[in-house]
Amino acid sequence: MKLLDIKPSDKADKKFVATFLSDTGREKSTHFGQKGADDFTITHDKAQRDRYRTRHEKDLATGDPSKAGFLSYYLLWGSSTILATNIAAYKRKFSL
């Protein structure tokens, strides 16, 4: 699987949409992030990030990095407050 693009979502209630290309050549789009809600890239609050990550660690049980839970966890609530830095780390971590 390869991450092709991350851009603002056209859904009224989502922040972003990630487009993936599967090994079979099919594209998959995943909308993620609640529009209007805080995230670490906005608040820079490490305690809030830690609480979010504790609450949502269960979302990683699927093992599928193209799921919305993975995308929010690593991109919006990642180690950096800079989205581009989190995207690069996510791509490295999951070989996308």
C-alpha cells in the first residue's frame, strides 16, 4: 500500500481525506478528523495528546494504517505539532 495524498475533506464533518493505492492498484479514500474539534497540531497540549492517545489506543488493534483511527492517532495527535512532520513519520513507520 502507498499513501498518495492527504488533503482537506469535502465532507462537512471531517478535516482531511487520505488517498491510498493498494498493492492491487485500487485507490481507497479515508476521511478522518472531526472538523471543528481540537487536535495536537492546533492546541500543542501534550497532556491532551496523551489523554487522546490513551483513549484511542484501541483503534490501532485493526493493524490497518489506512483506517481513520490510525490516521488521527499518528497525524493529528502525533509526536509533532506540525502536520507535515507527522505525515513523514507515518509514511516511514508504515512503509507507505
